[in-house]
Amino acid sequence: MFWRMTGLTSASPVDTILEKENFTLEELLDEDEIIQECKALNGRLINFLQARRQVEQLLRYIVEEASEVSENKQTFKFPFIACEIFTCEVEGILNTLTEDEELMKLLFAFLKPDHPHGALLAGYFGKVVLCLMTRRTAQFMSYVKGHPEIFHQLVDLIGITSMMEVLIRLIGADETAYSNYTDVLQWVDATRVLDLLVDKFNSSDSPEVHANTAEVLCAITRYAPPGFAAKICSPSFVGRLFQNALDNSRPKSVLVHSLSVCISLLDPKRLLQSSYQSFRSQLSHGSVVIANPETVNGMLQCLGELLKLLDVTASEVVEFMSVLFTLGSEDAEKELICLGALRRVLDMFFEYPYNNFLHHQVENIVSSCLESKKILLIEHLLHECDIVGKLLGAERQPTVSADWDKPTISAQGRSPPRIGNIGHLTSIANKLVQAANTSRLIQTHLQENTEWVDWHAGVLVKRNAMENIHNWACGRPTSLHDRARDSDDEDFRDRDYDVAALASNLSQAFRYNIYGNDDIEDAHGSLERDDEDVYFDDESAEVVISSLRLGMIRIALFSQTQTGLPLKMKELLMIAPLVPCFAITKFG
């Protein structure tokens, strides 16, 4: 193996097998050290494995299901070892595979409709294909270009996660897309893979298929080749998405995952989700899909029908609305106001006091309206939606209603619990106050409401003061910041220590009876670092002891009069159970 030294260890079991006159591939696959020997590039082993006959047998273990009467080794171990051999990225083995048309056909025979597609072998197949994409890109893509049916077969198997991952990489919708093979992406753009993907929403009832299809489409919106970027944001494509989503005969998962694709198209925050975008933008073949006005208008045509499903699929529709408000599209805002969507989601905010995801999205919607500084939105929010009145009403009765007509009611025989959206209400109220500083319209509306003025002065201000963590008298003592700093301890103060972790290491290294008396004496006098120093050195000890002492001074000040002990003695008694005696002696 790679760590074996000549003359110090016995021969590898793999070499022992290779020295036999007659041995089989199965004997090698059954040996535990074969993967390590492959990574170490054992010459005799590589020469044997790169032969066409052996590569073919390795492929059969990956793509062909073992018979029911087969041993567990043939069902589980050998396919796993065969997959690992390919992913060791040995040049000779990969060359044998990619340069042989028949072997490549054998590999992709796994995708045929009449072939069994177990999850275990599908995972092994996916790993081998991804390895070929990375290490043999030109040869691999040349084969796929000559066999376009591979795209259809992958889409048909998209319910299997491994197939989804292969498809994402194959169409270039991944961070590791082929930046040096622009011609590859050009012919991939010409495929009908987008149409095939959208059709899966209509042809399959499986939630897994819908989820994986949406995942691929969302990946395309993030790392789209130019051709895909133009197609996926076109009104016709969006119309097909909504046509499937609003079909009452289709499962709910179609609506949910279709909306997730639309959200990915519209949400500008996705530009910040990956540092890869800064690199991707420099490539001529890659672009980020940005929804144009035509795309938004295509979605607005179906918005009325979509809002009818608001109570059924609240979270998905509200998130979609939140993204529309974030865009700042005047057409979208007017349509949402006309349909009463904003008023309805605010009502749902109070009707479902424990749906935190809903509260988060509604708060984002309110923030977008206030930050837009558009008179139409702000007036609608203040007057038609009566956000201030609803907020004050929830503060007057901060418990779940006992009204049986409400969606959320209290359990019988128990006192009603407190509503769970008080934190979001406080945040919205603070945003109203902040917006009033720059908007005369909001400021006048708030000042004319006497109940708001009283609640703001008597409740909100006090609540903000109590929840201001910077005023809490806890954590690191403030006296530490007030002490004068000299040149000797300046470096000690500037260093960022995790005191809790150091204290934990201290207890591990010096807990009772871990080290004998001799070890403790060595810790005092030896100039050489021994095992204890791995856990805790002198500088670390100084940090922990100093921090503990500073933290105990405050406690000692409050209890000194009760015990009558001097401050220094009390401080040592408090620290003593926490640290070893030699540390106190040294640094105390």
C-alpha cells in the first residue's frame, strides 16, 4: 500500500494474489486492500484491471442486477468495489472504457426502459458517469452527442436522485460546468431537454419526479447556458408551467414545485447564493437568468387563478407573492392590489399565529412595501389593509381566540396560549416607526392614531429596550474593556480565544486521575512538551484563568458581606474546583 516501506512490512495481500498463476477478478475484489492499492498505483494490479475483459466485468457489476440466488458479495460488495475502482481515476482504466464504443454502450445500457433501476446501482452508475464527465470530458461528451437518446432516458428516470444529478451536470447547469468546452454547451442548448422536463409535471403523478424536475429547472436558472436562459424565461415557458400548476386534476406537488421554479426565476437574491456567480459572469458561455418584464407579465396573467388556491397552498403562494413584491414591478403591484392579495395575506398572518414560515414571508412583503416608498402601496397597506389596527388588535388580545369560526382555536378545558407571532409583530411595528422617519404619509397616519401613540410609548419602547442584547449585563464582564491596556498584555487582549473550548480542553487534560503525580511534576519543571501540552499550554491556561477570575469578581462583590471572607480568598475558592492546583499557583 501507499504507506508500506520496503523491508518493514510483509507483502500486500493483493500482491500475494497477483503472484498466483491462476486467480480471478473476484478474488481481488474480495480483498479489502484493493482500493488502497489502486490509489497507490500498484503497477501489476493496474495492468491487470485495465484489460478490456476486466473493465467489462467491472461494468457488469455496476449496471446489472445480481440474481436472487447470488451471494451477498456479488449483490453488495463487488458492485461497490467496482465503482470505487473507476472513481480512483486511474488513467489506464478510464482510457480503456472511454476508447471502446461497446464498453460505453454497456455502461449506458443501464438507462434503457426495460432495465431494472435499483437505487443502489443507480448511485454507482451516477458516480462513474460523473467521474467520466470530469476526467474524460471531450471523449464522454462526444459519445453523448452521438447518442441524444441519453437525454430522454435521463429525464424518464429523473425520479431517481442520482439520475437528476447526472442530468444537471450533463446540461451544464452546475458550478463545475465545462468552461473549456463551449462547443459542448452549444449543442446541448439545441436539445429539447427543457420541453421534456416541463412535460414531466403533466405526465407523472410522483412527488419525487416533480421535486427533482423542479430542482433541475432551478439549477438551470442559476447556472444557465445562454440558450437555456432565453428559453426558460420566455412567456411561453412560464405559461406552460402555470398551465400544469393550475390544473385541478394534477397533484398538489405540481403546483408547489412549479411555483418554486417561478420563484427561482424571479428572486434576485439568488445572485448572492453562490460566490461562483462572480466567476461565472466572466465566462462567455454562462449567464444568470434574470426575469424580464415579459416573463413577469406572463405570470401575472395566471395570478388571479393562483390566488384562489391561497388557502390550500398558503406557504408557496405567499412566497411567490413575496418575490413579486421584492421585484418592484409596478404591473405586479397593481395586479396584487386589485386582486386583494395583500389584504388576504395580512389576514392570514393573524389567522394562523403559529405558521412561522407564513409570518416570515408576510413580514418580507410589508418590508418591501415600506421600502419601495410608493404612495399606492403605502396607502393600500395603511388604509385598505389597516395594518396598524390589526397590529394593535393582536396586542390587545395576545392569546389564541376561542371563536370556533377561526382557523386556529384554543383547546377545550385549557387557558388559551399566547400567539406565536408577537416577535414578527414587533419587527413590523419597528419598521413602521423607521419608515415614518422618512415618510410624511406614514408619520401622519401613526400620529393621528392615539392608541398607537400610547402603545408605542408604553409597550414598544420598553420592549425594544428589554430585547436590546447590547444592554444585557451578562457574558464577558464589561470591566475588562475598561481596564487600561499596556504593551505587555496588548497582544493577549487582541487574540480571539474560545474560552469555553479552552476550559473544556482543560478539564479533559487534567481531570481526576488521568495523570499521576509524576506527570504533574513534569508539568511544573520539564522544558519539554508532553501530552498535557497538546490540550493546554501556558498561554491558553492564562486566558482561561484570567477570564474565570474576572467573571468571579462580580459574583464575589455581591456576597462578600454575607460570608465575611476577603475578596481574594473568595475568588480563589470559586475558581479552585474548576482548575488544577498547579495552574492556580502559577497564574493566581
